[in-house]
Amino acid sequence: MKLLIFTNYFPPEMGAASNRIFYLANGLKMLGHDVEIVAPLPNYPEGEIFDDYKRKFSRIEKIQGIIVNRYWIYATISKKPVQRALGMVSFAASFWVGLFRFRKKKPDVVIIQHSPLFVSFSALVLSRFFKGCKKVLNVSDLWPLSALELGVMQEGKMFSLLEKIENYNYLHSDLIMGQSNEILTHVSSRCNKSVFLYRNIGPNEENDSKNTFKFEGVKKIIYAGLLGVAQGVYQICKNVDFKTLGVEFHIYGGGNEEALIKEYLMTNKDSNIFFHGSLRKSELHKVLPRFHASIVPLASRIYGAVPSKIYELIALSVPVLFCGGGEGAQIISENEVGFTSDPGNFEQLSNNIIKLKELNDEAYGKLLENCMKMANSQLNFQNQIEQFNCELKILKSK
């Protein structure tokens, strides 16, 4: 089949959003599909167009055998609603330049990343020009509900407009894939469409990439990912006394809160917190197993949100200190692969760090064993991509 994937993130950008779409695209390509990507000029997480792509409106390139059609975006990491909206709308408009190229390709299926809402809405409208094309919506979070729960939006005219766009996107899709059961429950309450649970996991790592060291020495905890408002890593730095706890906290990543974290560390040099910047995925996978555990935080309870880094860490046998509720906490607790605390409850997080620190070799080894067990039974990428491939075949035959 000819597949066209619309996404707001794709390599060489780093981060979970970019990686999960690449894994999806590459997995489908390996199954024999003709896969093409539509994405903005790379700009994440810095909020600035990468040097090799500057002064261009569009660019077509190949990344590991996958054709990528890139179009201009107003790049920004501003927290101001108008600038953030302009960033989304700019790409949602610019990829219409490729309409005739896309029509010539005659895609059998279009897979559309949702959110951002404006991008997925625009891609769904554009895909109506592709005769006989089936539309798959890949829902990774629930906007505008997530914005409401994060406190960055209030109910009103704008919220109502975004809800209408959200409902339009669901109603005009042929299949909806979601990263959590909560997302699929929400979608099913809005429309009567076929749904598919697609966990945002990557190809299984080789055994030599996994955490196998003994639980000894100074305990080192890592956070690797986006440094944004939704994660709240800056608040963790300010409210958890890692020095008194006797552990080290190492931060890898970039985003809106990076400057705040750097400034805090400049005035708190003996905090036992260390900032390392961003790493490519391949480099990060070599670094992660060197740590005893990883913090995976959500600043507030977000319905439907299960951070994909949970699966990545478990696959590498890195126990998780999850700060959040809902389905994510349920996964950690039921599989006994770490400890959970409520979002923003720094006392609970500190207690969990103490609990981790006081484990003996046998108890810590059990955590690692549970990670490997879950990775093998529930997080098998090849099984998932083949199941999704079957769904695409069924969809195409309708």
C-alpha cells in the first residue's frame, strides 16, 4: 500500500514524538509498504529552524529510505497562546503547497498525527482530495481536554471551537489509533468509529543495551525528555532535596524550562543535580542503563496521557519513578516496575526515592526482572506493528 503520514515531528528532531512516528513509518516500510512523510522543517525542541534547513520554504529528502516532504513552519517555543497557535496554523497551511504532489502519489491510506488539532484538521480536509483514500487518526493526547487540565486554557469560546475541531477529526476518520485505553474510551464516547490500541513503543533493544549492573554505590536517577510545563522538571529541582536524600539527579533534554533549570543550578551548585543537554536516541539508549532509575513526571493528572518514555525505560530495564495518576500509574503498579506518586506531590516522590535507595540487591534485581518480563510480553514492537498492518489491510478492503 501507498501510505502518507502527516506529523508535526520527525527526525532529525529528537524526542518521544519524533521517535514514535519514525518507528511507525519504518516498521510499515519494513513490511513492504511505500511510506512517505509530511512534516515541518525541523525545529524541535529549540523552537528554531535547524541550520541546514534555514531560508527554505520546503524541502524533499530521504531519511533511512523514507521520503520526507518538509514545509515551512513558524518555529517558536513561546508560552504565549497566539505564537503557539501561529506555529501550528503555519504548518497546517504550508503543506497545502504539496497537494498536487500528494494527489499524484495516490495514497491508499493517510495516517495523521493528532494533535496538534489544526494540523490534523487541515490534513483531514486535504485528504478528501485523494480519491478512495482511507484516513487513520493517530491520537497521542486529548486536546483541548489536556490544555484544560494543565491550566493553560479555560472553558469558553476558544475551548468550544477546539472541541468542535476535535469532534470533526474523529467523525471524518475511518480508523482511530490511540496510545492508551483512556484515549480510546474518550474517542468512543464522541463517535462510533473503529479504534486500535497502539502503544508508543519502539523496536526491542538488544540485551547488551539493558540495565544489568548491581545495585551499589551512589544511586543515580535520570530524567530524559522534554523540559516543558507538562513535565514540571523545574519544580522537581526546586522541591526535592537530592543532596539530603544522598542521590544524584541527572537531566537530559531541552525545552521551555531549560533556561530556568540552568539558572537554578547556577545558584545551587551543590544540589546534586546535573544538566547534560540533549542527546540523540542512539546515544541516549547507551546512557539510560547506567542509571538506577528514571523519574517520569507529569505536572498534573492528564486524562489519557501515558508518557511513551515509560515503555522505553522498561524495555531497557530501567525502573520508573512515575509522578502521575491514571493509566500510567496503573501500568507501573500492576507490573511492579517502579514506584508511583501523585503529580506535584514532592513528598511522595522523595519517599519513593528513599524506598528505592534502601532496596537490597535481591529486591532491586526483582524490579529489573519485572521490567524484562513486561518488555517481552507486552511491549513487543514487531507484534504490534504486524497487528496494525492487519488493521490497515482490513480498512483498505472496506
